[in-house]
Amino acid sequence: MRVKRGATKHKRKKRILKAAKGYWGGRSKRFRIARESVRRGWAYAYAHRKRRKRDFRRLWITRISAAARANGTNYSTLMAGLKGANVELDRKMLSELAIHDAGAFESLAKMS
């Protein structure tokens, strides 16, 4: 007995076209083109979830570096000094201190 795939195929097409909602022109209406666009979109989404972590780390380092220079030191010296002083703050928290609590950051910079 042969297998008829009408319902399965329809469900698959619906899922892809729903994911392509909001795409421009044929990308949201034509199945083949929508499938290519959605797959590419999913690939970018996966890669950029990884990339977001790198981007935020770069941002935090830039903020810490700017605050360190304002306190008369540089980033690498500050981080080495904090590690030597056994300060367990990560870069995210250091950047938040640099923005919102300059006094606390200044005291950390003096420790290093």
C-alpha cells in the first residue's frame, strides 16, 4: 500500500510559510524561496546567538578600559591587579560599576 503525504506535506509547508511571515515579496509566499530564506535565517540566528556573547564581552571590555583610563591606568594593568588582589568580579559587573558607581570602580582601580 502506498503512502500518501498530503497532510504531512501541507503541514510542513504551513510551518515554513508561517516562519517566513513578514519576509518581503516571494520570500513570504513561494514555498521554495521561503524555505531557503527561513533556513538561512535559522542559520544566522544560531550563529548570532553565539556572536552576541562575543559582542557583549567586547562592549564590557571597552567600558572597563575607558573607566580605567579615566582613573590613570589601562585595561590590562587593571585586570592583572584585580586578579592579583583576588577580586572575583567578572567583566559584566565591572562595566556596570564603571557606569553606575564610579566611586566603587575608582576604589577597585586603586587596589590594582
